[in-house]
Amino acid sequence: MVLVFFTYFALVSIVAGVMTVALKHPVHCGLALLALLLHVSGLFILLNAEFLWAVQVIVYAGAILVLYLFVLMLMNLKTDDRYLHSSYRYFLVPAALGSVYVLSLLLRSPFAGARGDAPTVAVLQDGDTYAVGIKMFSEYLLQFEIVGVFLLGAVIGAIVLAKTPKPIVDKRGR
Amino acid sequence: MVPLSAYVAVSAVLFITGLLGVLIRRNFIIVLMSVEIMLNAANINLVAFSYYLESMAGQLVALFIIAIAAGEAAIGLAIIIVVFRGKISTNVDEMNLLKW
């Protein structure tokens, strides 16, 4: 059952990712990106990360994507004829070869490593949100605060950048 | 049981798709969307390793990545609005004021 859901989420997210890159109209690309984000959040559910699922749906699909669509609607979009890089054919073949090579390496690798301190049974006992919260506000408190300051800086920067510039007044001619 | 390498393979394919989008697309907004695809691929990787190696650290880093993606989207879109106000184009080839 998990395998069926994994196959569905993986295939749809890959197809949506390719459509995001390949579609011509930017609004269609945004909607394909929405499909990608929702299916990636489905993958998070399969990995027992319900909190990240909620964050992905709320922050990515709810806030970031709406911001993209808002800017798309705000600007009068003209799809220019030359919408690809002029020498994109030279990128395609090395990218395809590189991806096949990386995939063959990945499917062969065992990925063994040191186990952490949060086995699935212990996480499922109190829920994923509890485990994330305990970890975040004990060991990762400094990073949490840094992210808060970063977001404040990003908000101020966005406001300052997008502000309508004042017309320049010549101060000498008073 | 889905093997870990399946998740990593999905993540790799998505990452390469996003990288290709950044390289070949010329619309600034779609370039930013491709960056979001790459960040999502990294998130899948982090959460998959967090699940299979039984550690919470991956999920926390994925959370911080989502926060940083939100900041990046806000700043990027503000830059698009500024550029679009000056010259009516979102083609990244025509934004070459800082190029030397």
C-alpha cells in the first residue's frame, strides 16, 4: 500500500516538476509547481513527518505560491518568443547523461550510517509534532532564533525594495 | 517497504529538473520557481534520511530550509517588481547592469 502511494506521489511530483520547467505560460508553470508541492508533502506523510506536511502545505502552497501568483498577476505578462536560453541544446545532453550516472550510483548505494536517537516507534508514540518541538526548542534554539532574525530582515528588505521610489527633488534649487 | 534509494532517486531527478530549469529558462519568475523545485528536492532527501537513519535533525533542517525559501521568494519577487518597474521585461538576459 505504501509502495502504491509512493509510486503515485513520486511519479506525479516528477511530472509536475518537468511541467514547471517546460510549460510556456508562467501561470501554468505556477499551477504545475502547486501540484509538485502538494505531492512532495504527500511524500512527507509517507515518511512520518506530519508536521513538515502541514508546514509544506501552509507555507509553500499557501504563502510562497500565492506570492508568486500575485506577482504574476500584478505584472502584465508578455510571453516572449525567445523564452529558452539561446544554447539550451548544449545543456540537455550533459544533463541527461549526468542524471543517468547519478541515478545508477544512487540505486547501487547501500546508504548505511550511524543511527540517531529517534526511532520510528518513539516518534509515533507522542506524534511527530511533539518530537520536532522538543528537538527544536532544546538543541536547535539558536538556529530557530537566527531564522527569526533572518525572516525579519527578509521582510524589511522586501518592503524597502518594493517601495515606490520618491521623485528626486533637487535640493540646491530651493 | 520503500527503499531509501527510491526517495533519493526521486530527489535527484527533481533536483536535476530544477537545475535544468535555472539553466535554460529565461523568464526570471520561472527561474525562481526552478530554485523552489531544487529546495524541495533537498527537503525530500533530508526527510528521507531523517526517517531511515532515525534522527530528528533532518526534519528540523528541512523546516529551516522552508523558512529560508520563504525569505528568498519574498526578496526575489521584490527584485522582480523593481526591475519590472524600470524596464518592461522579465528576461534574465536583459538584466545585465551588474555584468562586466
